[in-house]
Amino acid sequence: MVGDVEDPEAITAFAKRVVAAHPALNVLINNAGIMRREDQTRTRDLRDAEETIVTNLFGPIRLINALIDHLAARQNAVIVNVSSGLAFVPLSGTPTYNATKAAIHSYTVSLREQLKGKVEVIELAPPAVRTELTPGQSTRDEYMPLNAFIDEAMALFGRSRRPRRSWWSA
């Protein structure tokens, strides 16, 4: 199913559709992310920054809000929020992306505390991974191959005892 994380009404409609189609749903993985370079040395159009905040921060918050009643009623419910290593070691050319991922980290810590005993909340903070998030990123040798990252993340998800905090990929 496809949903538009930039549109609050579309998120609400998506949540209703997904729950109707999959009433046993007990896992939400928030992996929204756009990353745009920004030149802060001069006055600029803030449209990219605003879109990044809406997609990377408000999208997951709104989707959690739309699904929380359903998830809280399910056994073994889990919310996984994907942040980024850039939340902790920012890249100067992508300040708004870094800030949104730092906000997702902070939001996840608070959410985990509030949902303790009801819904497990996990943060997955990937390193630099070879994807097309930014042009040329998929061919950078110093970045982790996508398949290796997927294998590592899936191995972590497969553990019977999950860590209580964040998952940091190597």
C-alpha cells in the first residue's frame, strides 16, 4: 500500500485502509526520509527545509498517531523509527535532515517511555549506506553496501532478546 506522508488526511486514510486490510498488523516501521543539500551562507527559499521536516518528522509522528490505538491493542506490537547516524554526527551540508533525524531520536526516547509495557519502541540508526538518498551515494566505496545493512538489520530483528534502547549498525 502506498501512502503520502506529507498529507495529514492521506496518512489518516492510509492508516484506516491498512488496518482494514490487515487487522492483525502489529509492526510499524517509520523509514521516511528526504535529504537535500542546503546552502545557509545566504538568504534562501526554505521550501526544501519545510518539506524535509514534514516528511522526516511530521510524517512518522502523524502515522504513529493514526495507528497507536490499533497497535496498543495488539500483542507484541512494535514501532521502529529509523533515524540516522547523522542525528549524532551531522553532515554540514544537510542541516535540516540532520535535525529531523535528531528529533526522531529524541521523539523515540520519549515514545518508548510512554508506551512501556504496551508497545515496544525501537530506534534503528543506520550508518552511511549505499542507497540513492543522495546522488552518487550508491556507488561510494566507504559506505556500507545496502544488502549488508539489510542483512545486519534483519539479524537484529530476528534476535529473541532485543536491546532496550537503540540499534546502532556497524
